[in-house]
Amino acid sequence: MNLAPGATPIWSAVLQVAPLSETSRLYVSAGIGGISGRDPAGDRLSGWVQAVAAVRTPIHELTPFVQVGKPLLGDAKAELLIGIAHPLAPYLLHLP
């Protein structure tokens, strides 16, 4: 059996700076941290930088976002994530 090396699951930890107020409809942040599973030489932690931009909508708290991240390895390519976030907001749930 030949198994390819790599972390399973891939995990990351990022320290982010968000310059706008948390109540703003526009959200942007930039961060630096580490990510596993991005080194072809084996499982180890690699540096990681990322930026996030999101727009909070008044429709059911849906938030479309774009995240761009790049491992800090020699020739690693940037990664793009486009999605829609929706918080479960348990603090808004009121049980009798």
C-alpha cells in the first residue's frame, strides 16, 4: 500500500487584524499564522498569510465572503475560497 504523505486533517491557526468595527456591514481582515499539510517533504507546520473580505447582508444574516491565503513556501500557489457564511447565532434562540 502506498500512502501519500500529508496531514489529515489539515489544520491552521491564524492571528488576524480586523481594522473596521465589528458592527460594520463591510468586514476585512489580514492575518499570519501556520498551516499543516502544505509541505511536499512531509507533515510539518508551514507559515501562512491570508486576507478576508466579507459583506454582511440584512437577509437572514447571510454573509458572502472571499478569502485568499498563501503558504509561505518557495513556489506555493495562493488559494482562493469564495463562500457564504451564516451564523447559527445561538444567543438569538429563546426557549420558553
